[in-house]
Amino acid sequence: AISFGDENISTTGTISSGASTLSSLTVSGATALNGGLSMDTNKFTVADTSGNVATAGTLAVTGASTLSSTLDVTGDTSVSTFDSSGATSLATGGGAVNVATSGVMTTVKGTLNVDEAVTLDSTLGVTGNTAVTGTLSAATGSTIGNLTLANGSITDSSGAISFGDENISTTGTISS
């Protein structure tokens, strides 16, 4: 064993050693580590050949992060602000996508296209005109303006229905 006491070692060349144990190491300047990096066995590792990073704890990032490829997340994920400039897929393996908590309004800027059936747990409020290209089915007693549509009858809350100067025809009997 060689001991230098409290003195420093300096060189303009390379210092080599076999397996070594240091209680602390301070490095200033660029450092090249070949063969990968492992801290506390498996708590933080950088793979030698791929550069893949693995951490056994929480990764806390204070500044902005830029990802140049995909982001795959396994398990529940919460995001307070999410901006995406490309196509974004959520719950592609199945599962619910909760956009907001109950009672909070969610705004969709642009056209909302739904490929399958939609179930609403509450009232649908529409501001502006509504176009239905298929058949509109409603329960008996449904109201449109002053008209109430029920099985076999149409009534107006004013007591009168006017067809203006239009013709009325029927294949049945008209009675008063």
C-alpha cells in the first residue's frame, strides 16, 4: 500500500488501478466512464452499450424535459398540464381515461369525433344550432319548444297548433 497522507496526487497522464474503493470523489471537467455506471448496486444505472438509464427511486426533474422519442408509462399517471403537437393515444390497452374531476368543466378546442356510442350521465346542453343526420329518438313526453310529443299525440302548451297556409293530408279520419 502506498500512502501520501493528506497530500494531493496530480498528473497530466492517466492514473490506472484495479478495483478501487473511494470514500468520496470530486471531479471537475469532462469525465469519461466506460463500462456503464452503477450506484448502490442498482439504485441508479446507466447501461454501457445503450445508454439506457434506470432508477429504483423517483425521478424528480426541476426544469423542462425534452423527449425525442415515445414516452411509455405503466401504471396510473397524473398530469397537471399536457401539451402535444402530434397524435396522442391514451389507454390504448384499455381502461378509463378520466379527464377531470367531477364538477369541473372540460373544454375541447376543435371538433370532437367519437367513433363509438356515447353515454351521458347528465343533461346535454348545446349552445348554437344542432344537426342530426340520423333518426332522433326520444322518450314519450319529450318537449321541443312548446310542443310535447307523446305516444299518438302532439300538443302545444298554448292550446293551439298552427300549420299556417300549408296543406294537411291523412290516410285516416279527421275528427274534432
